[in-house]
Amino acid sequence: MGEVLVLRRMDFHSGSRDLCINHTLYRGRLKQPKTKTSKRRIKLAASIAKLIDSHLTTSQFTAPDDFIFCRKHGHPEEPSALRAHLYQSMDRAGLRRVPRQSGFHCLRHSAGTLLYLISRDMRMVQELLGHSDISITSSVYVHPGERVVTEASEILTQEILGNCDPLVTHDGDLVN
């Protein structure tokens, strides 16, 4: 959320659909990201870039250093206001909110997990989330669950047995 709140017009490049993460918001102040890899460029989907473009055309704040998502006076939006929108959306969708767990950060975990389940590319997930160490991505942000273990078992069985019938019907003695 801190990265989104401090996005400025100069961080968005409509033509190339790039969004540059250059800062974060911490306790109401613009700060440098935690690590070098947190500072990154993200290629947006065309539909998302179009939404940002549309939003910017209606904004009264047009200077390069103006915030993309801001309050009436141009200051960054308050985290509590965004949280309220998230909670309303969760309530409307019938999702149970868990105190201290149902915030925007859980969306980062969900994004990491979904991207990994689809791509099976941990490095891609690491790059998108901006982690300096892939072990943080794999041990904290990606939650593959039973689905991946079952799939791994199927792959391993296929590699070992191939197309063989796993039933042994030989009449001879079994050898240990």
C-alpha cells in the first residue's frame, strides 16, 4: 500500500505502460524503498494502464510530481481510507475479515501465490514483488499448498513409471 499511495505522475509512463516504484510511504512521509530491488519498473497490463490514464485525465493535479491517487488537496491518500474501501469490498463479497490479517498486504501474498501457481517461476514472482532475496519470496509470500505437492507426486510418478501399468501381475517370487 505504501508503494501505491506515493505513485506520482512521473512514475507512470502511459505509452510504454511502465510504472516505476521509486518511493514508499511510511508514517505519512515519502521514503526510499527498503532495498535496491524494491525500487523497480513494472510493466502493466494494457487494461490497467488505460484505467490509470483515464483516472489522470480527470485529476486536477497535473504536475509531474503530483500524486496519482490523492486527496482533494493533493496530498497522498490516507492508508485508513483505502483500508475502509477494502473492508467494504470484502463485506460485500461475503469474505470474513480477520483482525490484523485482512489488509492490503494479504493481497501481496495472494498475488505471489497465484502468479507462482500459474507460472511456476519463483524468480518472476520475486521480481514482481521486488524482493532482494528469493528465499523471502518462496518462504514467506508464496503459499502453494497441497495442490503443488499433489502435482509434484504426479510428475514424479510419471517420470519413474512412464506409461507402465503400475500393477505387477508376474507369477514369480517378489524380490526385495
